[in-house]
Amino acid sequence: MSYHYQSSTAVKSQNDESKSVSTHKFLIHQKGDHVGVATTPIVEGEKVIGVFMDDNSEIEVVSRGDIPLGHKISLVELNEGEPVLKYGVQVGITTCNWVVGDYVHTHNIKTARW
């Protein structure tokens, strides 16, 4: 498996003034999850902060697409055919390669049940 967190996206640079970072815009249920859930609409190119619900730590991600409220954002790189974790369990399989910040929905994830 090739998924991994990109540490460069998780740390806010003091010198990066290109775009302001908003307050928490997505939640991650627990460490190790591959996706976060938008708590407000996210705009493509927006630098957003997510909070891990299990320990209140934060991660910063740049969105690669518009993400509606309640939809998912990728926190890791995954290759096509790899399992997707949410709540610490597999919730689907990727249908294409993912990068950090991708909008995750029916166009790039499928159920693992059939």
C-alpha cells in the first residue's frame, strides 16, 4: 500500500502569506483516517484546517476542488484499488489515484461490498 500523510501539508509555514487559513473547516474522526468531512463548503485552492476528533490535533490541507458541506476531502495519497479508511475502518476502495486535498465522492471511491 502506498498511502501516507504529507507532512508538508500538515504544518503551517510562518512565511506563507499567499492565502489566509480559515478556522476548522473539516473533521477527521480519528488518527489514521484517509478522509475528513467538510463542516462548511470548501473552495478549490483554499487552505483549510481540519481537527482530529480523537485528540484535537490539527492538519492543514489545500483543497484541490470545491467540496460541499458534508462531503469528504482526501488527507493522504492513495493508488487506484486501495482501501479507504474512515472511523478507523474500511469504508470503500479508490477508483483512481488520489492526492492530498482531492474532493472524495462517487467519482473516485466505491463501496467495498460489491
